[in-house]
Amino acid sequence: MIILSIVLQITLELGCLMFGIQKLVSENMKKGFNYFGYSNSFRIFTGIFEIASAITIIIGIWIKSLAVIGSLMIMVTMIGAIFTHLKMKDSFNKMLIPLVLLVLGSIVTIINLL
């Protein structure tokens, strides 16, 4: 179980770090947040929050409680992303990555609470 958690934590860390950085620098992300009706400040906050989640969950490899906190942070972010896609009536394909990250975050949380 520990190995599974570590692999999932690394996967989540890479995903959140990549998406967090994109939110800060990508023109497509700027356009996407505008399309969703979200402010530029919220885009920046979300990017920083995702980067913080990535850092927290990777440190969680050594400090179990931070694995739980980091995975919960990711889960909250992904729930927000899923609700945004539902609000916009986007296709299921656009919700797939947030759904996968939500499930992986849930698994990490459960493993580290046991």
C-alpha cells in the first residue's frame, strides 16, 4: 500500500505542478478562465493553490499527514473543476482529467488515513 501511495503521490504532484504552472503562464488558461466567467485573480489563486498542493503531497511521502492534506487540497480543486465543467455543460471528456485526479486523490487520502 505504501508503494501505491508513493506512486500516486508522484503522479498527482506532477499533474498539479504542470496544471498549476500552466494557470500562471498559459494564454489558453487565461482564455479558459475568462470563458468560465472567472476572474484573473481566481486563475492566479488556483494556479498557486495547485502548486502548493503539489508541494504538500510530495512532502507527504515522508510526512504522512501532509499526504492527506495535499490530497484533500487536490480533491477540493478537482471538485471545483468538475462543477465548473458541469455548469458550462461541457462534454464528459473535458471532465475526465479532473475526475481521474479526484479518484487518485481519494485513494491517497484513504491509504494514508489507514
